[in-house]
Amino acid sequence: AQSVTQLGSHVSVSEGALVLLRCNYSSSVPPYLFWYVQYPNQGLQLLLKYTTGATLVKGINGFEAEFKKSETSFHLTKPSAHMSDAAEYFCAVTNTGNQFYFGTGTSLTVIP
Amino acid sequence: DVKVTQSSRYLVKRTGEKVFLECVQDMDHENMFWYRQDPGLGLRLIYFSYDVKMKEKGDIPEGYSVSREKKERFSLILESASTNQTSMYLCASSSLRQGGEVYEQYFGPGTRLTVT
């Protein structure tokens, strides 16, 4: 069975500070991993994904994530937070492309 | 620009009513999904479909059914709405897995359903 754990349902950072959102997964086979962002009253949109190849993945809006198999983690980072980054972030895992398992989400607040 | 559209952004229904939520995608995707999103619970899969007339149960199918008569359209049906089905419903679509490549999901804007 697959699952995703996102540590910290709420994270606050100051504008310009490092953003770190944590995601740990459970999968018995090599996973495919995704980060999505959801702005208020909108659907989810893809930030980045890891399928195969390079373990450091760059996404949109300056975000990146690193797949660490030994730690079963796929944490999302951004060097410098911007006010427009305030949103809810979801980590997801699949190994089939048919069923995706989502974490419970992390709400990011950016303090001016 | 790729698009997944949902028939309503907000919907208010009474207990016991039959409710239809419609989703249409214009990307010729094989896979389509229905999720419900609740605070603190994230997204939970209700049903998905990988082809016309095909459907698979997700994690929480009880109280729901689906219909996929055309490739671009995937409907979620609440046969007899109950208050515990008050939630945000999200539709998504994706391409079928090919070889080693798994494709991301594209989401609609969601339908906020309130059952009173």
C-alpha cells in the first residue's frame, strides 16, 4: 500500500526566508512523486514531479524538490519566499499512474 | 491551454436529492478521477475511470456512483445526498501511463457542495 505523510499542516515563513515543506512516502515499489499547489478557491496545479532520472527536480515559481530513496522523502524547498507563495501544498505518490495518493496538505503562510 | 471544467462552482442541495456533478476535459485524456477534499483529510479518491464505460472504486466510493459515456466527460452521482457528503469535489484527468512515464493530473476548479 502507498501513502504520503506531510509533516506540519501549517507552516509560516517570513518573506524572503527559506521555504521547506516536508513529504515522506511509503511505497513498496519505486514511486512517482508529485507536488501540487492549490490557491484559494481553485483546483490543484502541478509544481513539479519526479518520475525517473535526476533526483533533484526543479519546478515552477522557483520551487525544487529532492527525491531521497534512503529517507523515503521528497521535501519541497524554495530559497526565498514570496507573498504570492501563500497557498496549500500537496504531495502525492503513485506507482501506476492510475491511483494517486495525496497527503493531507500543508498550508503555507508568508509573513511580510 | 489545457482545461478541465466542472459544471458548477457552488451547489446547494437538500438531503435525499439526487445530485449530478459533471466534469469535462479537452485534452483527450484516458484517465479521469473524482476526489473529495475535506480540511485535514486532503484529497480522497472516490472513483476513477481509465476508459469509456470503465470505472474503478477508489478509497471512499460508498454513497457515490459514476458514469463515463464519452471519453471527455465523467459524471459523479450522489444517489441520495446526505449531510456528510457536504464537501469540495475535484475532478482530474491524466494521460494513460506509457512505458516508464507516468503523467500528472490536471484538475478542475472544484465544486463546493452543501447538503442541508
